[in-house]
Amino acid sequence: MATRVLLLTQWFDPEPTFKGLVFARELVRQGFDVEVITGFPNYPQGKLYPGYKIRLLQREKIDGVDITRVPLYPGHDSGAIGRILNYMSFATAALFYGLFFAKRAQIIYAYHPPLTVGIAAALIRFFRRIPVVYDIQDMWPDTLRATGMFSNEKALRIVSAVCGWVYRKVDRLVVLSPGFRRLLIERGVPESKIDVIYNWCAEDALTMPAGSIPMEFPSNEKFRILFAGNMGKAQALSAVLEAAELLQAQASNVVFVFLGGGLEVKKLKQLAKDKLLLNVIFIPPVPMAEVGSLLAAADALLVHLKKDPLFKITIPSKTQAYMAVGKPILMAVDGDAANLVIEGACGKIAESENPSSIADAASALMACGDHERAVMAENGRRFYKEKLSLAVGVAHFGKVFARLTEKDFKP
């Protein structure tokens, strides 16, 4: 009989998430029986997706995956109150459904953030005696402080205390980088309780791209460096615009293309206008199925986060996507993410929030020539397939699940 896994995640397809349907479908392919408890799609804009309406319950079945959607307050703007209501409403509904209506599972997989999902998972674990694997994708309260979501130190201390409680109550912690593991050990989590499983990307959508290239995308006469994804405070992309200003003054052939949306897009566009930057282009978000075409059309791909101790131990998910599509990477994130690109020999490294360093790395990538960049691209593809791919990552999760189901439950 297949092991039944209950996936507890606030965000799921059609919302942008790499631990969504792709993950659930691969678990099914590897022999697990999967039910997903999630909300009605509204992330990242805080508005319900077309075709969805808040109900008490909605069930779907996609590619062998049972999906149960529970009600929540749709809201994900820059205000703390809306986000708190969004997080708490989903956690409450998921807890109620998980306690009284979900079929009994052998394993609960809970996705963090938000922390409220971990609280719900821990309570379901206690009452239904089901072991929990807690997948930590953001280190709270560090992320809340670094992104400016919360600045009240008393509130952050409370969040930290609740995190500690959740970590004690769940059975296994999975983290996305060695740095996350080191930090949890420093905070008192037993080393034997933590597994490092690197993230993967939406492989099908990225490696088999569809859609056309927008007319505003630069021609191949330019050296096109593309940033794809959310543009918020954590990305600190004003530093990249300063790098573009330096390169423009040098009459460089480099052009930066920003693909996506986010709270900072309007400010960034105004900054580019104020600086009279002719080597910066903004392209609005496109469906995931079309992102791969734009990544493939670029000459190099950019990763950038603000300079912060938290981000030194973070590996942004776009790193894996960039490797998978086979393009040289300009990695402007210090720490674990830079180490991954160095290990994979698939790009150039720049210091985070250092315009001169970013400009130098961009120029170095352009100067490499087609052959050297092709070698970087192939290195990235091979490294991804061997170390970071969906099949590899889910197989690691399968081993974690198997170890837990073989043990007697200890409350």
C-alpha cells in the first residue's frame, strides 16, 4: 500500500511556487499517495485568480493529485494587517480540515512560510499522531526583518519563540542550504534533526518553453542580462540600475532586462527614467510557460539580493532555474548561492549591492566569448541534473518520509 502524504501548503498552482503541483506530481510518480491542503489562489497580488471563488471547500484532482482548497482571506499587499489575516485565515481553515476531514496520512509535509502553516501542522500532528516534515524556505524572523515586513522587535521576538516551538514539535526539518542548517544548529536545533535538500525548478515549463519573445526584448546585437522574478525590497535592484549607469557611461554593449512584477517596479522604472538609462528595459510578468523562452533568449541571467546576513545563507530559487535552462549566471548574492555557482563553474560572481562589482562581472561575462559562455551553460545544466533536479530532490524527500514511517510515533 502506498504511503499517504498530506501536503500542507498555503500556496499552490496556479500560484507561482516550485513546491506545488510539480512536487506533488513527482511524489505520485515515485509511488506516494498525495493529498494537498491549500488555499484559493491569490498570491502574489492578493486577488483571486480568474475562475476561482471563495467557498467552504473545493476539491480538484490533477495528474493523480487530490487537491483540497479551504477558505482564506485573500490579501498580500505591503501592509502587515492584510498579510496576517491572509496567513491566519488559511491556517485556521487548514487546521480544522486537517483535524476533522482529511483522510489519515502516514506523513504530513508542511511548507514554510508562513509560520502559521507550521503551527497548524504541529497541532494536527499532536491530535492525529502523524509525523511532520517541515520544509523551511524562509528563515523567520530573519526574513521579516530583512524584507521590512515587520520592524517591531517585540513582535519579532514572539515570532522567534513560536518558530522555536514549531521546530521542537515537528519530527524533521528540511532546509534549502547548508547555511540554513548551520543557523538552526546555532539556535539549538539538534543537528540530527535537519536535512539539506536543495530546491529544484519548474523544469517542464523552463526547458520546453512556449510563447513568443516580446517586441521590446533587445536584439542579439546587445549583450542581454536578464533578471526574472519578483522585484521587491529584498531584491534591492536599485544597485543593478547603478551598475547599468556605470556601464552606459563606459559605452558598454550590456543591457539589463527586468522581467516580472513586484512592489518596487514603479520605483525602479522611475529611477531608470531619472537616470536616463537607455540600457534598462522592463517587461511585465508572463505565464510560467513563457518564461523559459525569455530566459533562453538572454545571453546571461542575473541573481541579486540585498546585502544581509540572512541572504548569505539563502539560495534564491531562480538559481536552479537559470542552471536548468543552460545560461551563464551573474550571481550577485553573497554566501551559499555564490558558492553553488562556483562549485558548478557556471557563471561570474559579484558582490551584492555593489554597483562596480556588478558592472565588472557583467563586462567579464560579455568578454568571455561564445565558447566560454557555452561551457558555463553546459556546466550549469549538468550540475543541476546531477545535484538539484526534481527527481533527485523528491527522492531525498522520499528517504526522509521512509525513515519517519519506520519509526514509532513519539508525541
